[in-house]
Amino acid sequence: MNDELRKQRVSRFIETLNQARALGLSVTEASEGGLTLCLPYSDGIIGNPETGVIHGGAITTLMDTASGSVILCSLDDFELCPTLDLRVDYMRPAHPHKPVYARAETYRVTSNIIFTRCEAYQEGGETIANCVATFMRIGKEATPKHYRDLITGGEQ
């Protein structure tokens, strides 16, 4: 699978997630085992109106979505993989009025579990938060065919 196909799959997948659509998440880069998503700044995600700092829940959603979506960049066949565990460590608040990016990677794929790590950052590369997550593999057959076709564009 090429990187453009990975990007299309992830884009279709996050379009099915209400919270990802509401936040305006978009794919900026997809490669084998790697993915970067963008969370644009908006008034709707401000956690502190006095400073304009983004709410931590929006950043957690960005990182959870990137961590789960990077699986699509690691497996040839699409399968839903529910989150088993997600741990986020916040380093500092995000600067107001700037987008936040999440760069995720799979670092181990087994027959039952997928392990990912993710970093949220802004331009300039300063880390906002890090996370590690594990996802349970339920298999291609457990994913409804109509949903699998929606995500893969019917190529499977």
C-alpha cells in the first residue's frame, strides 16, 4: 500500500468519528507505520478564555485519534482495533492561536495487540504531550463489510 492510499484510508476513517469531525482533524502525512494529524485552533476548543489555551481534552482526543488511526498505516487489511489503554503525559500548554499536530507510530504489532506512541507538538517542534497506547486486534472478519468498504474504498 502506498502513502497516498494510507492517507485516504485515514481521512475516510476520521470522517466517521463525530468528535474528530467536530474538531476539524485532518491528515497531514501518512507512511508505513507513521501518521501525523492536525488539530486547527478554534474558539470551540479553548479551555481558558482568559489565555486562549487549548483544552486538554481536545489534545487528548487528537492523540487518541492519531494513535488509533496509525494502525491503518501499519496493517494491510483494515480492522477495527479498540483502545485498551491510553496514557497521556502533558509537558506544557499549547500556545494559543496555533494548530497542534500529533505524530504517531506503531512500534510493535502482534497477533493480538498493537502498541503505539504519539507526540503532540506545535510548529517549532516543542512537545506539548506524549502518549503511549495499546489496541486490541479483533480481526478483519469482526469488522462489518460495509464499514470496511467505506474505509478502504472497496479495494479489499
